[in-house]
Amino acid sequence: MADELPWQIDTERPMAIRAERLTVEEYELVAVQIAADGAWPEEIRWEIFGPPNNEAPIATGRADTFVRAKTEAVRAWRSLAEGRTAQKLPFT
């Protein structure tokens, strides 16, 4: 599901082993894999940035694989988009 979308390499995250981003409408979905260091274990997470403040994530989560992080980000974005659409409809 997520791999079929045009994810791009994200070079703005120097701490990441791997990072990719996907822009959909006014949202930016990000999947990040951060290397373990002496104090922290490896972490794979996803984030969604969007309105009203595109600087702070509006949704985040963790995943056990990088592909799953991308999939979960897309799933969360779809849920946000569905909620936004439902709020705009006068009869819902």
C-alpha cells in the first residue's frame, strides 16, 4: 500500500539511518529510522505534519519495520482526511 506511493528520500534528518517523506494534499507524511546509540535503542517511527501548524506533528506513531511505518502513516492520514471530509458535510 505505502510502497506504491511516491515517497521521496528525506535528507533533512541527519540523525536518521533512513528517512522518507510523502506529500499528500496539504499534509506531509514522514517515516524515520533512527540508529541506536549508547543511551537509546533503535527507533522506527512515523509522523504527519499538516494544518493548522505544519511545523509540529499532528499525529505520530512507532512501528516495528520501516515499511510498516510508512503504511501506518498513510493509514493515519486517510483517517484524518476522512474525518475532515465528514466535518465539512452538513448532513453528517
